[in-house]
Amino acid sequence: MGAIRTLLLALAGAGVLAAPAAASEDDWPVLKGARLEGLRPWGAFAVYRADRSVTGVSLYLREGQTIARRVQTRDGADAVVTWATARSCPALTAAAAGLEKLPAPRIEVPGVGTKPLPPAAAANADSYLLWAEDARFAAAPYPVQLEVRGEGGSPMAAWVDASLRRLASCWGPSQP
């Protein structure tokens, strides 16, 4: 299974019980650690917008079903938590599968190796985060945890924004 696909599956598994909601980038560890009936998320993604709105999604896999927990807030106001399942929203599985198509970032060591590409101008001041508990190196079976932070305009940002749009009609207040 590809590293990105594994990351997506981890993010898709869902369900957090009595976990605090993310309100700022400082709360990113909370989003990654929120449990659903004792089940840890396999992945998570979030966008912290320049307008001070935050949307974070934790992904779980329970009994073969992907579950997602979405947390939204603005300007530090009380967070709203909503849920989606792959059973009621097939777009969740498709969105998660899109993780496998994300190009892997390349590590650029300053002054060594490959000449780095010139830095791109940021499309905006939004900050995007992506985490997966069980990723893999491209051609090796060795598990790794993967966490990426990026800016608007990056391939990861495009995936997050497209996934949030794709899942917009899937969310409901009831925890599965």
C-alpha cells in the first residue's frame, strides 16, 4: 500500500470521544490525538486561514469503515464538531484515496546535493497541515509517521481544499 494511501486511510478512520477541539495551530497535537471510543486517528489534516478560521479533520478506521471528525472555529470562538462516515458519504473514501496521488515532498539539504528550486511565492498566508500515523517509504515496507506543513498554493493545500469542498454536504452532528 502506498505511503500516501496509508496516510489517507489513517486520516479517514474516525471518531473521537470527549476530545478537545482544535482552535489554533497550537492545538494541532489535540486534533492528531483526539480519540473515538479509545481509537486513535490514523491521520489528520487542517487549514489555519489568514482570516483566523480553522478547519481540522481527524480520520479513523473502525471495523473497516472510515470515520472523520471535523472541527471548525473562527477567532478562537467555541468549536463546532461534526462527523462523517464512508458509509453515509462515499466521497470520504474518494477524498482519502486522493492522498496517495499527492507528490511526496523532496528534502533539500542546503549547500549539498540537488540544486534547490527557487522558492515559490505563497499564494496566501493560509497554513496547511497533514499527518499520517502509518505511512511507508515508496518502495520499502518500513513504517514511518509523516507530518507535513505547507502554504496555500502547494499540492497539499490543493488536496485539503478540494477534500473539504468534496465533503461539504457530508457532515452531521451525531457521533457514529
